[in-house]
Amino acid sequence: MTDRRRTVFDHVPKTAGTSVRCALAAALGENVGVPEVSHPHHVALRFSGARRCIASHLWFYPGESLAPDWLYATLLREPVDRVLSQYFFYRSHRSEVRCGSMTDPQVVSAVELDLERYLADPAARPGYTNLQAIHFAWRVCDAPEELDEVSLLDAAIASLEDYDLVGVFGNVGGFLDAYCDALAVPRQPMPRLNVTAGRVGPADVPRPVLERLHSSNAVDALLYKWAERRFTDRRFGRRATNHPHRVPARADFGNRLIEILSSRCEGAVSGSAVVAAGERVLVKMSCRASVDTDLTAGIAVRNRHGALVYATNSRQSATRLTPEEPQTFEVSFALAALLDAGEYHVTLALHKGLSHLEGCYHWLENAASFVVSAARPVAKTEFFAVKPWRAGAANVILNQSTPCPRA
């Protein structure tokens, strides 16, 4: 398959990933987890240190590449079975929801509603609708949930073709054996961990509910069959791909409860969007809030070829913004232009939680751009921290010389 000896396990929820992670930890003799339950891929790599394995519920920025010197693996599950397992797993957290320590709307909805009403809850829909296909497609295009079914399947497959090993829940033992062989470590028994208690199977679900689950996961079902064929054919290893499924137009979506009004880039010295190599670039966005809520502001920078060269958000800097409605405010990111000469395009996002997948207020692709006028090799990628929120004041995300603590 490959001679890579470090690995990233992209753990899709409720696909036996916890058992795989435990087996990997035993085989490698190290802790394979990361501090966050859900983690941005590029940050997880940065904090890997000398470890051979990173395993987490990862998420990716559109256009993000897989690290060439790591082996990437993931597991898929038949979607209706996965959703039922997830729903009853959520319901096992009744005590945490009722005491207020668990506030995730997906979990709260599952605890408070029976399965039929849960599936009818708009807030729950993202958690059970083609979740696997959308997860992988996010790496190659913006807003995959807005694609038609054929395009979504194509985008998910294009992303998964970059993975070295794609297994299926129906043959998880074979997947683990292949994974250990690829890492040149002893094969491990498959433990049964994090098993959902008290769940029902598809045969016990009323037909109308089952039909809704099938119709909501048609793309995931096709993706699972594709993964079965790939694994059965022993088609391991990456296949070069140019990811032709990127959304062609400027992606501009979200519920606009908090929205980006305008944005611009300017050099700290030049005062314009043309900057010298190494000059600090301020990326500023003016925003308006119509709700009182926690807010995460994010940024992604791509070169003229569309390749991601930098990404971060305020939540990764352990600071949450809390605008009050109605309010207009400004958020600024400051970064050093330690980049090759050329044009760079900036995508901005306002969302809940750690990533846009938790709820998007406004995502604006190609919101602004800047040009680095003289070539200079990339020296480092920097983290940023956010000043405490002050109502009516500008909030500037400032450079730090050391990595920020994680939220």
C-alpha cells in the first residue's frame, strides 16, 4: 500500500472508530487521541509532535490537502444503521442533558424527542442526512449540502480517493488487519467499545420512519457501496486527483443571523492590498448581529491555484466572541505575509462552535484578496489570539509568537 509509518485516522461518528483507536493505541504503544472531541485537521497535525498516530472526529477546510508523509484511513457505515446507533447513543446522555452539562442541540433533540419527531426536527437534520458524504465532500468544495445528489457523491468519492485506506463497518476486522499491516505493527484483536445500549435495528423501525431515513441518506448508501467495492478489490493507496468538483461560483451562504457586511485586506505599512514580503496584512470584516449568541470568526487563505495556505478561527485561540443584537462590529485578523509572491484570496466565515459544521451564520468565499509583491519562502504558519470582546469596540485578532492554548 505505502511505506508511510505515521497515520491519521479520520473517525466518522458511530462507525466503530473508538474500537479502532483503542486497537491502534495498543499496536503503537501510544495515546492516539487529541484533546478536542472534534478537531480541525491542520491543527491536529501541528500538535502531533513525535506521535505516530492522530485519531479524532476531524474536519477540513475546503481545498485542504492531506499531508503527503502520513497514511490516511477512515471507516464508513451503512447509513441507516449509523443514524440509529447515533440517535440511541445521544439518548444515553439523558442525565447530562437534564443537568445542563450537555447542550449540543443534536443530543438535546434526541433526548427530548422520539425517533419520528427527532427526524422531523430541522435542527437535527444535519446530523442524520448524508453525514458521511458531506463530511468528506467538504474537503474539496464549499457547501456540499447544497449540491445535487450526483455531484455530492462525486465530490465525496474524489475526496476519499486521496485516502490510503477506506474500510467499512461490515468488515471492520479486515480493515483493522489491513491498517496494522500498512503500519508494519502487530495485528490486534478488535475490542467492542462505545457500543450503543438499548438501540433498535432497522427491522424494528416503523416503515414511514425507515423510508425517511433511506431517502435522507441516498448518497451515503451509494458511498458505502463504493467503499465496500474499493476495500473488497484491495484498492489501497492514494490516487492522484485534481478535485474537479469545487463549487465554481463564489460561495455565499448561511442563515445571516450574523452576517458579513464588507471586508478588505490592507498592509500595515502600504495601507493597500499590495504588500511587501513579510509585511503584516490586516484582513478586516465588518459584521452585523441580529441575535445574542456565541460567535466564532474564521479565515482561510488560498493561493491563485486554489490551494489552502493558511486557516484558523477565533475558537481555536480559546476565545469566544459574544456580540449583542442589534450591533455592527468589526473583526480583524493580522497575519505576516510569509508567502511566495502572488495573489491570495480570503474566505471568511461566521459560525457556531469549533467549525462551520455546527451551524453557519455566514460563509463568504473570495471575500477579499491581497497581493504579495516579492517572493519569500514560507517561514512559518502562525496562530492568533483574540482580544476580549468589548461592546462597540473593534476586536483585533493579534499575532502570537507561540501556539495558542486550545479551547
